[in-house]
Amino acid sequence: MEIVKVDIENFRALKSISVPVKRLSVILGENDVGKTSFLYAIQKFFERKKMKDPNDWFKRNTLVPIIITVSFKAIPMEDSLSGLVSDNIVTFRLIFGFNENPIAQAISSDGVVMQTLTPAFLNTHISSDKFHLIPVRRDMSVQFSMNKTALLGKLLRARMMQALQDSDASISVNDVKERLALSIEEPREQMENFLREQLSNDELTLGFDDLNIDPTEGVRFSVTLSDTGLDNVDMANRGAGTQNNLIIALFRLIAASNVDGIFIFAMEEPENSLHPKAQRQLFSVIQEISQSIQVIVTSHSPVFIDRSNFESNILLSRALSGVTLAKTFQCDDMSDVRTDLGIRASDALLKGGGNCAILVEGKTEEEGFPVFLEMLNLSEFQLGIAIINMGGSDFIKASGIIKLLRSYNIPCVVVLDRDAQVAADDLERAIGGSLHNLKKVFCLEKGTIEDYYPESIVADVINNELKPSIPVRSEELEGDWSGGKRLEAYKRIMYEHGLGDSLDFLKVKIGQVGTKSWKGSNRCLDPELERIFRFVEQVVSES
């Protein structure tokens, strides 16, 4: 059983969105664009319960129904529904009125309602047993209980039921307890081995302590972890990273066990609280799990983006109208983007929204452009703009990044230094052709972006951030220079003041601190720079 497409209308942050998903899907996007809403919509679909919280409705308009449509492949089908299958895909729709039981329908490939689904069919194929969501706020007491909706509980209850079915019907209560305890021991050992592997620690011991099996009260136990010098520490008292690893070990166990009734996993920000090295290990585990069970995760992790296939990434962004859009990878020629981009894919896909990308040469622009937008009463977040530092003006590098963004249907604007006119001309010639998402290339008329900053602001940045023993006077930074000559002069002056020649660090600070100082001084933005940002605003409004 595997989801191939989800359509959502009027649910929380999502007015109307259509998202194709893969065996492993990584949902990206800034905060508050609807990543969590997307996962919870799928959960609501499988739970099939009444929705009676107005906050579940887009803009709290409960007069408009919530509609969640999910297309599956590899789902066991009854003969009565075999006519609905097209290319091994079948589509079901749930319509939720406020505080009403949802209406479940089978939909043909062209969107026609074919029939209403029976409760028996729904209980077999669309139930909470088929989907499990781990929210970003991990509650270990919930996930590792014997509750029928808990992840561990689902697994152990199935194991225990099988143990009882394999036993003699005439066995005593004590024998039942012994068999159930043994049925729990094997998965405990498997999870312990997974944890040792994930944390590179053979001294770890996972305990299901205080195990109590009672015919009337059910099964209870506490999950503990022992290590060198630490015995039987309750998992709720271990660090978030260790707790995360325990959940991943449980994912692996369920994937390896192939327990009937558990098919699709979803997890909010599984990298939360993990060191980058542990994130790499975690993503390898998630890839392993996805070989047998579908996995959908939301993430802000560059590690996840850079280690996944481009096809796995789904970028959510919010248009100016407030509607969330989904950008998925579409590329006819994989060689166009499976090249050395010169930057990590995450630098392109995690820098902001998907409405437009501004590609720049260096760190000053990367840090300063968001503040320039604020000076024009614009918001990088509200516009859904990504500002991407290319680390230079190389045509091959720039075109590679643009092609990657083209694959997600993200328009681009490029801002280059004056001395990069040749690269700018080459890029301009590709507009409308191979780089059809490239809208315009700007070459800074004054030279580099640093030429636009008043010398008094640059002097303040050097004095306040680098703290020379003898302060730099703004007059020292004035001269008949621009572009590279200006930067060389700044480099020389820093050296003369005993600051070394870390030009890259100065650029970052000019962008971070100098731009804010510029904004605070009530100086107007240079008209040329304003034209660039107004053009970007226009691109966003048209996208």
C-alpha cells in the first residue's frame, strides 16, 4: 500500500493543494507554510473521525467542507472496486462537514464519483492502523505504551496476539503470561541492536522494566536505557536525540517485521535535536525503511536534502494570496541537474520560499538583501523569496543552479557584479531557452554591492565588529575606486590596522550589520537596487 498523490481542500493552512508523493518524500518549506497541515490531513483521512474544531478549517470557515483525496497504488482490492483501478492506482475521497461523519467515496481517474465506500471496506483499507504520524513534539509515554494507537503498542499487540494463537487453548494463565513476555522479548532485543548500531555504542541496554501482564488490566511496562555508569534511566529522562533514535529504532523494527496493518509512516522533523553526523545516519536509516514501507517526513535539515534524490523533495511555499503551493521535481533530462552545482542542493531549496530565487555572487548580498527588502516595506518571507549565494559568477555554476530550480518550477533573477558582464550576457541568451525560468540578469552599475554602502557605515562595521586598536576613519575608505579595487583597498586598510585581511568576514558583517545600520539611518535605498527588488516583486506577483 503506497500513497502516490494527495489533494487537500480547506484544511488548516491549505486552501487547495495537490501533492504527488514518492516511496520516500521529504517535505520542505519555511515555517507556517503548511507542512504540518499536510501530514495531519493524511492522518485525518485515515482516522475518519468527525472534525469539530473550527481551527481545522481554512480561515475557520466551517461552511465550506474539508475534502481530502488520496490516490493509492498496491492496495488490496475487492472485486466490486476493481473497475476503479487505472494503471494500478485507485483514488478515495473523504468529505468532512463540520462535526459530521465524513462521506467516503471511490473516485474514477477522471474525478467522477463512482460509489460510496462501505464501513467494512473502510475499516479494512482506510484506518488508523494503516498510517502512523510521529509529531515534532515527541511524547515517549504515548509512543512507547501499549495503547492501541501507539506505535510500539501496535507492534507488540500483534506479536502477542500471534503468540496466543500459536498456543494451546487450554494453557494456564501463568503460561499465557510467560508466552506474552517471551513475545515481547524478541522485539526488545531487535530494538536494542538497532540502537547500538545507530549510536555506535555496544554498551547500551534497552529495558522493558516493571513488566506487568494481567488478564484484566492488560500489559504495562516502562522503557529504560542503561549505559556505562547509567542504569535503568527512564527514556523520558534521556536527551531528545536519544529519544529520537529510539523512535527510529522502532521504525526499523516495524519495517523489518512487516506487521500486517502498518504501512505508511510520517514524521515531523526527525532530525530534531540530532547532531549533523547523527542526521546523516538517521537519513540512511529512513532510506532503508522506505525500501519496505512508505515514509513521509517534513524537514529543515540540509543533510536530508543533500542526501536524498531530487525527486523525493516537495517544496511548499505560500503565494502572495496566502495560498500554499507545492513545487515538485520535474525534469526530462536528469543530466541537466545531476552535475556539480557548485553549491549543495539544500542551499537552493532551504533558503526560502519557492515563489522566486535571487542568485547573488557573495555573502554581502546574501546577508544584506533581506534588509534591503525591509527598507522597501517588503518581506522576504511573505514574498516567498530565496536568496542564494552562488559563491561567484561562473556561468556553468549559475546555469546549473538555475536548472535545478527550473525542475521545481521556481523563477529566478540573477544579480552579478559589473565585471561579470560576459557571464551575464551568456545567461541572458539562455532566457526563453534552456533557462526559461530565468527572468532577468542584473549587473551592478557601480561595481560590487560594497560600492553601494556609505564609507561611514563600513568604518563603523570594522570598528565595532573587528575592533582594531586604532579605529578606522571613514576618510580612509574614501577614494577613486570601485569594484575589485575598492575591496582590495578595504583589505589593505584592515591589514594596516592589525586586523589581518579577512575580506570574507568583513563582507558578512557588512551584509549583516552594515545593512541594518543603513536601514536605521533612514537613508534611502539606491534607485538601482530598488529597481531590482521591484522587479522581483513583480515576478512573485505573476508566479
